[in-house]
Amino acid sequence: MRVLGVDPGLTRCGVGVVEGVAGRPLTLLGVGVVRTPVDAELSHRLVAIEQGVEAWLDEHRPELVAVERVFSQHNVRTVMGTAQASAVAMLCAARRGIPVALHTPSEVKASVTGSGRADKAQVGAMVTRLLRLDAPPKPADAADALALAICHIWRAPAQNRLQQAVALHTTKGRTG
């Protein structure tokens, strides 16, 4: 499975592509950050994020896009920018018919480090180890994007079984 992880942000939108299956070594295919100038108009920043995400989709052809689920923070302005960047990434994927999965920050941290309260340094260290890199990807947004992709690859088999069980139960409930 090839997954594009997106750590949404208006100034720095982390992107990373990982390929693999649960239980096997993973392969890093690309990592980076889509940057926008802080002094640019919001609409132009969103277009720049769209163009950046589209370029990653063109180059890496992921089967799925994993995006960090936006959670409530104290700074409403930060949440709004993150949500807008997240929506752009989801739109780009949906336009191409690529499924999108949302994962919370604590889900990603728990999946990659074993603790939902891990800090950025711990996430970066585990991403480095799991992908057999010489150093943690910089900035942290890039490492977080890779962590999202890894999280999804590892969680997808269980999520698929759960969705199939729910669908089967729903179908039996209607016909039985």
C-alpha cells in the first residue's frame, strides 16, 4: 500500500509518502513540506497548498491519502488555517477518486511510538528508526506526515476488518 501522509498547516504543510504493509519493513518514497508565505492572502496560500499536494499526487500516485484530523486548540485562528489546509488536501484526493483517511494526533503518536502523549522528538525518532533513515526528517511537519502514513498502513488491516464486520452486521440486520 502506498500512502501520502499530510500534516496540514497554512505555513508548512508536511507531506510524506510511505509504501508497505503491516508487519513488514516500510519504504520511504518521498518527504517534504509545502510552504506558503505568511504575508500572502489566504486564498493564494490555499492555491499554493493545492498545487503542492497535486504535485505530490502526480509524482507518487498514492493509493490513499492520510490526513491529520483537525482537533480543537486554544488558538481558533490556528485551527481555522489547519482545517482549511486539511480540506484542500482532502479535496485534491477526492477529485482523483483517492480514498482519504483521517487520524487524530494521539492515534498517530500511539501507533508510531506506543504512547498517545509522545512529543515531536519521540515521533521523529521512531519515524527515523522505522524507515531506517540517518536522521529525523526536518522540519517536524515532514516527520509528522510520515508518521501519518505509517499509522495508516499499520491500522488499515484492522480498520478494513471492522468496516466489513459492520457492513455484514448491517446487511444481516436488514434481511434477517
